[in-house]
Amino acid sequence: MSSWRLLTPWLCALQRQPWRTALGFGLMLATALFGIGLLGLSGWFITATAVFVVAFDIFMPGAGIRAFAILRTVARYAERLANHDAILRVQQQWRVNLFAGLTRQPTSTLEKVRVAHTLQRLTQDLQALDDLYIRVLAPFVMSALLTLLLGAGLYLLAPQLAWLVWALGAVLLSVHASVLAPRLRQRAATELAYSEALRQQALDLMQSKAELLAWQVFTQASAQVAASADQLDKHQAQLRQRLWRLQHIVELLGMLGVVAVFAMALTFALQGSFSLPLAVLAGLAMLAMIENWTLLPQVSLLWGRVTGAAERLQPLLIASQQPTSLPALKRAGAPALKLVDVVPAGRQLPPVSATIEAGCLHWLQAKSGAGKSSLLWCLSGQLPLAQGRIEVTQQQQTQPLQQVAVSFLTQHNAVISQTIAANLRMGDPKATDDALWAVLEQVELADDVEALAEQLDTWVGDGGVGLSGGQARRLMLARVLLHAANSDLILLDEPFNGVGDAQARRIWARVLPVLQAKTTIVASHTALPTEALPRRIQL
């Protein structure tokens, strides 16, 4: 895919800010023009005062110089405000689109995502894309426009001066677009890869510090991170050196252009085509133009970083543009399910065939790693099948699995960084505090929460930081019980992980009445803590 096709979706966000983008670019162009005018008029004024020693009006040129200086300063600060405002608005849209793309990823993909790694990568790539407009597109377009405008101004003095400026500008811009940008893109992509590897290694080092110290290999792991940092530093040093050389080459070519313009303008001035001060003005205007051309090597490097980041984020951006339509859930009573040669996608497991009766309790028994959790993910409709089918019957009518109201307790404690009440209300947003206390009583967590200073408003971290493993598990079970009131199919994956046997039996005795008349499947490698005889499914 070409670089421009990669960047098209990102540029669409800029098109939604046409006035802000145009204002920022106009101010950027005005800043450069005022700078060229300031230097050119200053040179003209100094030369004119030396030549016209009698009856010379110094006030108008002096006022013009001060006006250019003030306007250049005002335009520069206004340009910073306008462009940063536009970019922050664009960044907001980019982040919304990327998050939408993440939410549209299949469960089989999301369960492999490492949050810290993904966050670091998205942050790094979005930071690179921040340069797309301000430091890549705008400087390149501005250099092209300034070259045209400067040439047009010099054309009024002598067409030869204009063609000289246009020729030099065309060479520099074409070399940037056809040579520098492609060559530096690969180096920029390598820099991004080194940077990502270093960040990931540093995160892994800090997250595994206790284990590494216990195994007495922390020093070796730290040395690996230091080696990656040295590798990145060396690569960045090489990039800086190459960039420095390219900028000096551009500056040298620009100075040769200045010498040529000065020589040609002075020749025309001596021939009487125009005055000597105008010749100096032409040369100094050309000198001011060099500042804009020397940005081109930096633009080439940033172009590589931007296109590399866009390429990495492309799958998420494409996913965010896909229409989503969640099927309407139908409460039609407890479903009966028939599994025919079911194999979860991405799993090397034998086919499973089973019959799950409506409104009954089922025990899905198997040893660890046999595929209990994967099968529950399939029954929840969030993991596709590699082969086989799942037939669903509700009230003697066949229904799509996606339309069955499901409550699913996963094996992982999906505690969010929020209050206890907020975590519970994910199961029932309309639940009152009394309902929350009641369900906490069912899972024997009410006394623990009541002992906390802020009780239901106590903040817990991701994954249950601040809670013990057993407390986090019971909190998740309480959330599922709240949600079960509006569900027909209940899936519980190791519901009493980290809970003592005696406590599990007491909790299960309270939970069973909630599960009456619902199709319930409990996955566990140990027997259920109940005297009731569930229907058994052996994997």
C-alpha cells in the first residue's frame, strides 16, 4: 500500500477541521513571509542609506521594518495556538477511532493483548502521527509555496532571478520527495522498532522485578535492557549525524544560490536594470529562504516515522470503520443447546459433542488445559468455531446463539479500576445500594466491604488490586448474580477459585436459588460444592 493511501484516513480528520487547518497554515506562511520581508527590507534600507546620502526618507522603511518584526512575532505565536488547537482536536478523533477499532476486534485477538504493551505502542504511534500536519505536510507545502512566491517577486526585477530560484527549489523539493523520504523511511521504521522493544523490555523488567530478584537474574535482565537502550542510542546518533549532513548540504546549496542571486542581481543593477538596494534586497530575501529549505531533511525523516506508525495502526483504523450491529437479545426462557463436533477457533482440541438441557445445572468437568474455558467462550458467542455447530432451542424454536441473554463469569477476575459499587453495577446499572449489599451478603463479602472506610465507594485497582484473590473472585460472582436476573444462560468458569471449600459450599447454597429455571454450565476440574446432582459433561 502506498504511503498516501496509508495516510488518507488520518488526513480525513484534518478535513473535518478546514477552517482551523487553513488558519494555522496561513499563519505559518505569513510568519515565513514576514521573516523574508524583514531581512530583505532591512538590507534594502541599509544599502539605500549608504547610496542616497541626501534627501532620503528614513521613516517609512523604518516603520516597515518594525511592522515586519512585530507581525512576524504575532503570527508565530498565533500560529502555535491555532495549529495546536487543530491538532488536539484531530488527536481526539484519532483516539476515538482507534478505541472503536479495538472494541471491534474479536475476542480471540483481545485475549492475547497485553495492556501495557498495547498502550505503549499506541501512544508511541500516535505521538509519531502528531507530526503529520505540523512538521511534515505543512513545512513541505510551505516551502513549495514560498519558492513560488519568492520567484514571482524576483520576476518583477528580472525573470532570470526567478528562474534561478524556481530551479533550485524544484531540485531540493524533488530530491526530498523522491530520494530522501524513501531512504529515511526504513531508518525511521527501524528506530520505531528499537524504541518499542526497549519500552517493552523495560516494562517486563519492572513488572517481573520481584521474580527476577528471587531467581537472582535481575542483573542479567537489566543488562539486556541496557543493551537495547545502547542500540537505540547508536541508531538515533546515526540518524542525527545523517540529518546534520543533509541539512548542511541543503544549506550549502542554498548559499550557492544566494551567491548566484547576488551576482546576477548586482550585474543587472550595474547595467541599470534596477537600483543597487533592490539587488541587495533580492539576495537577502534568498538568504532568508534557506531557513525554510533546511527543514526538508527533517521532514523526510519524520515522513518515515509517520508512515511507519500509520502502517502499524492501519488494522485498527480499518476495523473502526466497519459497521457494527449488535443482535437484539430475546428473553425466551432457558435455552437448550446441542453441541455437534465443536472445536474452538485457534485451539488444538478434540471435537466436543454434548446436549445441554434447558433450565438445568451442568458440570463441565475436565483437567486443566482440556478446553473448558474455550468452550464457555464459544457458548457465550464471543469465540468463533473452527468446526462444528451449536444449536440453540428456546420454547421449541431455534434461535441464533448471539440472541441468547448470557451471564458469563470468566476465569479471569475482570475487576476494573473503579469503586466496588461501580464494579457491581456493571451487572445491573439500575441496582440500588440495598441490592448491592444483598448480593454481597450472598457471596459472604458484605462484612469485608462494611469494614472498609468508604464501603461501597472504596476504590479498587485493575484486576482487584486492594482485594485478596478470594475477595476479587467473590466480587465477580456477585456481579454475575446481579446480571443473571436478566439472563437465560449462565456460564461460570471456576467460580470458587481462591475460595475455601467450606465457604464455597455456603455460598453455593445461596446461589442455587438464583439459578433456578436457568440453563447453567459450571466449568471446574473439581466437584461442585453441592449435594444436588448436576448433569455432567466430561471433556
